[in-house]
Amino acid sequence: MENTGTKKLEFYGGIIGAVLPMCLIFIGIMLLVFAGYTSAKTFWCAAVGALMISYLLAKDKDYFGEVVMKGLTNHILAVMILAFLLAGITAELLKDGHLVDGLIWASAQINLGGSFIPALAFITCVIISTCTGTTGGTVSAVTPVMFPVGVALGCHPGLVMGAILSGSFFGDNLAPVSDTTIASAYTQETDVPIVVRSRLKYSIIAGILALIAYIILGFNMTSTAPANLAVNASSAKSLLLLLSPVVLIIAMVRGAGLVSALLACNIFTIVLSLVCGLVKLDTLINPKGVIVAGIESMLFIIVFSIFIFAFVEIMNASGVFDKFVNSLAKRVTNVRQAEFLGGIMVCVITLMTAAATASITIVGPVMRKIFKHYHIARDRGANILDGLACGTGGVCFWNLSCLSAYALAVNTGAVGEDFSIAAAMPYSFHCIFLIFVYFFAILTGFGRRFEEVPEEQESSACHE
């Protein structure tokens, strides 16, 4: 058997043949949406069709199969699948325990309207994601709670989801424990604390602009809550379920992995629900019960994740990423071009992989070589890498964190499957502003610093 790490997967049509199927996924999704098939499950059809075309274009069919299987055996995919399943169960437990009724009752007591929900959701997610460094964990903790309450109080569902995603990506970009922060620092050969300190100004600017936008739109895009939302005081008992996301957050802050934290959260929530009478044992375990429903609610994103990882491995094995990055690198002639092309590279690769960490890992080493030639500060390179990867990841609806938020939102019953995740993308303000802030910094030189060049290196350069 050939080693998929060394052999190149070739396609008829060359590099175009390798990229075409991935492009067809998104073209197919758009066509399905325009045709009225708004349920995200129809994404599977586009992915299956693209995989078939990719197989037909591959020159070595057997090796193509090996590459696909390599993508499916990715450790990150395995972790994500289990995390999605556990998050689905948690969301279903909160839904069946009527936490939303309790929160609506509490909102009525303090006269909190839906206008405040987008800003509140954003701030909540900023705090959690900055403490835990995980987009997926933050989405899992906040979406089942804040999304249905916001929709029930008359807030625009796309705006609420956009606020949740924005706040979740805030910490993914800034937190010292975030995988993107660590990857961006080490690919640029610098330390995490240095990167976080220098990154703060960019994140704060984008975050403040996003918060202002959520406050303004919250008051302009919220309708009066329907009268049938009135609930009695007996619903207050369900507020105990707020301890569930608290347990999840504490576990992640203490260093537990996402799967471990979700398992702890599930155990706690099941015990609490049974003891307090919020859920009956039969309701928990019957074929249409909480656990089964929670797992089934996440099948959409699990299946789509499998296709995404397969296609990323196909493009990796075909050399698409290397060819794209290296071809752009050859066009650099000055500092501004170096930063601009570096930014474009990470944005495009993030769109292709739907994963910020993966794009940072692919682009980072090449960007370091280019930036090193122009003596651009290492933390500057790390910040451009991370900021644009997270910003782009938060505005492409096929990003797995975005799709996870969608699946959890549908699971709450607040919206139907006809609700489109794409409707939230225009409201992912922090991510949008991150992109603008970093490209503004690249074009104007805002925050640009250079490394000191050793005298012997300067002398060597003069002789060349």
C-alpha cells in the first residue's frame, strides 16, 4: 500500500480537476438554497455529488480511496464527532427540562426584553470563549440557552446566532489556550504571551464595534414578544439547569478537553434533571427520548464534517494547498505586499478547509519565510494569521462551529429546519470587523513592527 503522506494524488485536468469538486459543493449548496431546499441536510446531496465527480476525475481510483479514508481517520474528526453527539444530548436535556420557560419567566420578572439579547449573548460568549479558548465549547454552552430565549422574546434569529458565533470566535482568536493562538505563535517562531499582548488592540477594536452593532440592531430588529409566552412561577425550578453550562465552562477553564468537559456536563445535567423531577427516567432512555433525540439532532453536522475532512485531505494530497501558497509567495516584492498576500492566503485556505487552525498550520510556515525576509515582527505575522483565519472562519457557513450552532439551534425547537445558517453570517460582526481591522492594519501599516537585524546579517546582505 502506498504511503498517503508521500505520494501525490493526481487528477485529470491537473490542479483544476483537484479543486473543482470542492467548488462544486458550494455551488451545489447555493443552487439547492435558491431552488427552495433550505434544510441544511440537503448539503449532503451536494457533498455526495462532488465526491463522485472527484472520484471520476482522479487518475488512481484505489489511491483516491486511501486518501479519503485517511481524511476520515483524522484524530480531530473523531474528537469533533463525539463532541457533537455529547453537545446534542446536553441541548436536548436543557430543552426537555424547560429551561427556556424558566428564563422567559425570569426575563418577565426583571422586564428584560429581546432587544438586549444579542448584546448579552455576545458578551457572554466573549467571556466564556476567552476563558476556555474554544469556539465549539462556547457554542455548545450558550446556543441551547440564549438562542431560544432570544427568538421567544421576539429577536431576529439570525442576529442572535450571529452574536453567539461572534463572541465564540472572539476567544478563539485571543485566548492563550486557544489552538489557533498556539498554532499561530509557534508557526511564526514566537511565544504565546507576546502574541496575546500585541493582539489585544486588534481584538478590542473589532469587539467594541461588534458590541455597538448588536446594541443598535437589537433595538431595531426585535418585535414585541407574543402574549402566549407568559409562564407561571413553577417554571422557576428549571433555572437550576443553568448550572449545566456553568459546569461545562468550569471544566474547560480547569483544563479539561472538550469531550471530557461535555461528558462531565452530561452526567451532572442528567443527575440534576432526575433528582429535581425535570426529566423522567423513561423520557431519558426511550427510543424517542432525550438521549436518542439529542444524538439524532447532530447527525447532519457529523455527516457533513465527514465530507469536509475527506475533501480537505484530497486537496492536501493533490498538492493544491502547496501550489496555491507557493505561487502567491513568489509575487511578493515589498513589505505591504508580503502582509497583504499573507492575509489573502490565510483567508482563501480557511474558506477551502472551513477550519482556522488547519489554515494557520498550512499557511504559517510559508508566511514565516516571507515575513522573515522582510524582517516583519514575529508577533505581527502571528496576529495576521490568527485574526484573518478566525474572522474568515466565522463568516463562512460551512465552518463546523457555525454548523454546530445551527444544529443546536434547530434542536431547541425555536426555529425549524428551514432556517438557514447563512442567515446568521451577515450578523457575525466581530468576525467581519476582524477582517476589516487586519486588512486596514496591513494597508496602512497600523501596528506594524520590524525585528532588529543582527549586524553580521546586515553585512552579509550588503555583500549579496
